[in-house]
Amino acid sequence: MLSKISSGICAGILISIGGSVFLACDNKYVGAVMFSVALLCICIKGYSLYTGKIGFIPEKHDKEAFSVLLLGLLGNLIGTVVCGYAIRYALPALGDTAEKICTLKLEQALPQTLLRGLFCGVLMYLAVSIFRDKQKVIGILFCIPVFILAGFEHSIADMFYFAASGIVSLEAFVFILMVILGNSIGGMLLPVLMGVKKEKE
């Protein structure tokens, strides 16, 4: 159990570093590309990132898979929250930027947040599955900047942004839950559709 949580914490730390780079870059295009370093390192090291694993639940949904998924998510939360507050203290300017971003996020309607999370989930599944199946990083290097520049929502990155912003509220909690749901639906969408196709064939 502790190793699964620790793996999730490691992934959360890396996502936080990616988020910090994005916050620090004046050029959003550069920031979006640099953020991809986080997922690249997570995939290479094999750390447990919820948004990278949820898409494979339709393929493998036994007790062990759910245990890895949920304990990893707990670790992701711990890693991003601790790092978020650390960054807010160490680099106040990044905390201010995160606060502006998160304030805008909370202005979204919940269905908008769900759909933004869904499309991010699709891209996360593609990035990780291409790396896993083809041993190629091209999916990561393109899918991550695409979801960021498109304005889609990544639940683990958002955990970091909200922690760095210092915003703690019921609205923020509901926002994160909605993004997790969207990421989950989006992550499983393509595998489920392909499974239906295979069954018909």
C-alpha cells in the first residue's frame, strides 16, 4: 500500500514541477511544451499517475488495478498539495499567477469543466498508450502541449495549481471532482469504443 501511495506522490511531485514551469513561462507555448517533461519522466520511471492509468481500467479492472489507481490518486493529491504550498512559499510570484488562473477556472460552468476534463483524458490516454505500446515519446511531446493550449483540464495539475493559489473552498473541491470525473470518462472513452468495435467484428 505504501509503495503505491509513494509512487503516486512521486508522480504528483513531477506534475507539480511541470506546473511550476508552466506558471513561470511568459510564453504559454514554451510553457506547454516544457510541461510535457513531467509526463515523460513519469512514464519512463513508471510512477503512478491517475490520469495516465485510468484509461487502462477497461482493459484490466481487477482488484489490484483499482488499488493501484486509487492509492496512486491519493499519492498524487499528497504530492501536488505539498508541492503547491511549497512553491507558493518559495516562489510567491508563481503563487500569484496560479491564483489568477484558478480564479478564472472557478468561473466555468460545471458541464464546461467536465467536458474540458474529458478531452484532456482522451489525450492523456493517447500519450501514455503510445509510449507503452510503441515505446515512443511522440505522443507525450504532442498530446500534453495540445491539451494545455486547448484549455482542457488535467485534475492532478489542477490540484497543484489550486494548492499553489492558496484557494481552499467548496467550489474548488467540486471543481477538482468534476475534472477527475471528466478525465476518467475521457481516458476510458477510446478503449471502450474500440472494445465495442471489436465485439461487433
